[in-house]
Amino acid sequence: MAKKYEVGDVLTGKVTGIQPYGAFVALDEHTQGLVHISEITYGFVKDVHDYLKVGDEITVKVLEVDGEEKKISLSIRVLHEAPHPKKREQLPRKSLQDRVDEDDANGFQVLKSKLQDWIDQSGE
């Protein structure tokens, strides 16, 4: 690594290669880092090619620097605000006992309707 990079640095780099697990980004003439597929955007990324292509100039943030291994972990995702989770429509909550009573009422109807047949059959 020719230049010293620090965790938290926001840099502009050029995508030099794409693999199924992420994209390699040149930070300078001698240094490149990896944007892991999970750090491209919020949500599920099936294919890196859907978001990046070789030659793209992108802004990244340094997440980790391993000087011994000469590896730099980068993120695009952290530079953007997380999407607000979609709110599910709030249904009135039922207590566990209410749900059991409801299921019992439905479940025992079949037995109740068969009971007289079984009584008749046992007498035969």
C-alpha cells in the first residue's frame, strides 16, 4: 500500500473487477480494496453486475484496513441512509387464550357433528 488509508475515509475509486462475492476498486495506482456484495446496497443483492460494472467511478467508505495482508474492506452501502422498514398493517392482537378458544371452537365442531353417529354405531 503506497498511501496510508484509515478506517472511516471516504474515497473515490474505480471498479477494476467484479466477482460473485463483490467488486474490486482501485483507490490509487498501487492500492485496491474490495466492496463485499453485502456492502453494495441495503437489501439482497443477487448479482453484483446489477449495480456495478468495470470502469465505474464510485464513492466508498473504508471499513477495515489489514496492513499485514494488504487488504482494504470498502462499503458503498454505509454512505446511504437505510431505507425505512415497511410498516405492516397493525391487526388487533389476540391473547393466546383467545386464539386457543377460537381454534377449539372450530376444531371440535367436526367431532360434535360425528358424536351422534359414533353413539349409534356403538349400540349396534
